[in-house]
Amino acid sequence: MKYLKETKAQFDSIDSSRDFYSSIKDANRTLRKLKALNQGVSWNDAPTGWTWVKWKFSELLDDIGFELLLMFRKVMFGLAVLVGWLLVLGAVILWLGGIK
């Protein structure tokens, strides 16, 4: 039972990393605004035209990339648990096969 609780806690900790990734996403957004400021776009004005399209496309790619990264981490964790259980099961089968 303790193992199940620890495994669930590790799996839930992957979801808590969403806060970390959202802070990275906010930092990326701020860097894009700073770069636009250096190119003459006002900090307070909402971008229009091509700048707005580039910003929205970058934000979309950030969102998709971060969600894919979180999903990939969950899949890799699940595969690691599965492989671990298969190794344990294989060891038990080999041990029981040698008892005859």
C-alpha cells in the first residue's frame, strides 16, 4: 500500500510541474515583448498586424510544446513503472521455474 501511495505521489508531482512550466511560458512572453520593444513596438499597446500573428503563433507553439512535454513525462513514468513490474514478474517466474 505504501508503494502505491508513493507511486501516486510521484505521478501527481508531474502535474505540479505545470506551475514551473507556466512560469517559463510567462518568461518567454516577457522576452518576446522586450524584443518587440527593441523593435519599436510600444510596451502598452496591443500588437496589431503581423506582430500580433507572430505572437499568437509563438504562444500557441509554447502551449502545445509544454502540454506535449507534460504528456511525454507521464508516458515515460508509466513505461518505467511497467518495465519495473515486468522485471519483477520475470524474476519471480524464473525463481518459480527453478524450484521444480
